[in-house]
Amino acid sequence: MNKQGQEMFLSFILQRVQEGKEDEAREILLENFKKQDEGTFSQEDIQEFIPKMISLLKPEKLEEVQAVVSQFSGNFGNK
């Protein structure tokens, strides 16, 4: 994912997290983006990311976010 895509994804997620959880979500996402940029982002990272983010999201936004993350992870490794 390029920088523009990362910024769009970050914005998308942050708009859907619970009040007061934005900083925690931002930290998780930025760490994952750093790993992507370094080429060290793995399927294991995705598996850790999903439950963390689910716990931070607004319940009514969960399905929408899962669809986007699923699409992203399905494209993972197809650079």
C-alpha cells in the first residue's frame, strides 16, 4: 500500500473507532504501515491486527471495516 493508500486507510479506520480510542488505533496502524514500508509486514501481523482493531471499533461499524480489511488482506503480497 502506498503512502496515499495508507493515509486513506488510516482516516477510514479512525472515523470508525470508539470515542477515545483514536490514539491507540493510530499507533497500531502506523506500526503496521512501518512494517509494510520495511517489507516485514506478515500474515501473522494481519492476524494480530484484526482482533486489536475489532476491540477498538464502534460495534455498528464492524461489518463495514471487516469488509475493507478483508479486501486489503486478500491483496496482501500481490505487489
